[in-house]
Amino acid sequence: MIAADTSSLSSFLSGDEGKDVELIASVVRTGELVLPPVVVAEILSAADSDLLAASLSPLTLLELREDYWLRAGSTRRLLRQKGFKAKIADTLIAQSCIDHDVALITRDSDFRHFAKHCGLKLA
């Protein structure tokens, strides 16, 4: 299993190019792509969400584990105490991946802090 964040998934769905898009295409073909619930919410909040909903429906969502919200809060607090930016949506995406030990495909450099300090694996 491997997860994608909103920036990479929206680039994939838009037909953009990049290593992250190629990796998503590869894991879609093998059926290994999973999505954190927050990514689905962000993607479906786009203007053309009806079309996107059909594209996303066969994909597997990462389930929220017990005490997810507590761990997410602690993760965000840790990064903020270290002086790093930790948007709430990014924190929730990272925590979903950390909880499931799933690597994240992303083009968003903000996730590097989650990888260095919190155990997030980047693809």
C-alpha cells in the first residue's frame, strides 16, 4: 500500500507530469493506492468534484485508528514546538499514513518535517 496527498493526487487527476504522478499511475495500476480521508475531502471540495467522485470511488480509504485525534494533536504540537509549519490538514494526512505505516506520495515539501521528526515515510 502507498498513499497520495492532495497535491500529487490532484496533479495526477489533472493529467500533469512529474515523478509523483508517474508513481501514482503505477500504484493505481497495481491496486496499491490508498487515500487518507482528508485527501478525499480536499479533492471532493474542488469545483469539478462530481467527476472526481467517480474516479475515487474504487480506491481504499485508510481507516482512522483509535486515538487518532490525540496522536494527530501531539504530532502537530511537536512540530510547532520545533518551530515548523504544521497545517492541520497536512497533520491529519501524515498521521493517517504514520498510523498505517504507509509511505506518502507528495510534492508538498511541508511533509519533510513529518518525515524527519514524526516517522512519516515519504515515497
